Amino acid sequence: MRRIMIMVSLLALIAGIAFPVFSQEMTADEIVRKAEDIMRGSSNVGVMSMHIVNPNWERTLDMKYWEKGKERSLVKITAPAKEAGTVSLKVDNNMWNYLPSVEKVIKIPPSMMMQSWMGSDFTNDDLVRESSIVDDYDPALLGTETLDQGEAYVLELIARPEAPVVWGKINIYIRTEDFAPLRYEYYDEEGEMIRVMYMSEIKKIAGRSYPTIWTMEPVKEEGKKTIITVHEINFDVPVDDNIFNLSDLKRGIVPE
């Protein structure tokens, strides 16, 4: 009996090493939600730029965006002049693009959700589906890992069987000291990593540790990447519901 008790004690000690104390303090779901809360308020208004790098060309888009809750967002390109006034509107899981050159609103069908957004390494789906990451995936805390920006929780999110999502699995690295998201790894349904998004230049904004540079790199396409730089962001500010008005967009009325 004494030998059995010693074995049980050893197993308990090993389990304690494999699953450190933090796993008892916070669940995986709570950690993911903390990171999500950093990236979103009840409403956001911001200014950002998107620098797209390909082996043979580069270009930069300047943009302004509005977001209200998880359901509504609007991104307007402000430069260069050729694309200025182009708008992407999201309401719930629906998305439309307004193209000022032809004065038309085009609904993005499900078959086009994985296509590139404005030639970047971000997809139309990124704009619509990112809001459901907490609802559509089951998170598990794998442990911690030390990255250049500090110690990070490593979480594995597996898509729920009924969830209408593209990625079979997403691994997220979240800094332990302040829950700032540091890295997202996206895997297809076969378990192959397709792309990685690195979050950097973390700044204190409205009490949040907010990454202001997001770099998306496709794993198998050498020399390609897209860098989003958030120049300005304001959380929990009043946002007029009319900004997300599809009827206005169809009449060419674009928010200033």
C-alpha cells in the first residue's frame, strides 16, 4: 500500500509540473477572451495603413475604420487616390464591397470569402469571421513558451464540428503579463500550417497592451507578407449606426 501511495504522489507531482498553477487560476477560454477584449471595445474608431509586399511589387493603402460590437464594421480606403473611397462593410456575417470607380456595391458570396482582400495576405473571411473565434473554436491551454516579447500562454483552438469556419485549428500565443496577443498560427483541416500572423510594437492605449503592428506571412509563399500598422485607435467612443447603412452605401454615401 505504501508503494502505491508513493506512486500516486509522484504522479501528482508530475501532473503539477505538466499543468502549472496558472491553469488552475484561469481557463483557456478566459485567457482567449482577455486577449479578445484587448483588441476590441464596445466600439472602435481608428486609422491604419496596410503595406503589401510581393516578390515583384509593393504598395501601401491608408485606411480609416469603424467598428461597433462584434457584428458591424466598416473599412474605407483613403489613399492612394486610385483606390480612395473603396469601402468594405460587414454586418453580422455578411460583407459588401463598394467600388467608387463603377459606383457599385458588390455582395461577397461564401465562395469568395477565402480570396485575398485588396491583393493582401488577409482574406475577406478575416474581416467577417475573426469575431467568432471565441464562439466557433474550443480552446485548450497547452502551456507556456518564451518569445522575444516575453513569456506567453500557448493555446490551441480546435474548430467545433458545426462551426462555419475555414481554419481547422488556430494556435494563439498570448503574453502572460498583460494578455497581449503575440502570434496566431493558422492550420487547415489536414493540420498543415498555412500562415502566421505576428503582433508587435505593443503600446499602452486606453489601459490596454495593444499590438500596433500585425504582420501576416503565408508559410509557403516566400517573399510575401502584409503589414498592418495601427496609427490611431480610440476605444468605446460614440459611433453612429448610420455608418453601417447598406442603403446609404448603395447610393454612394461613404462615411468621412
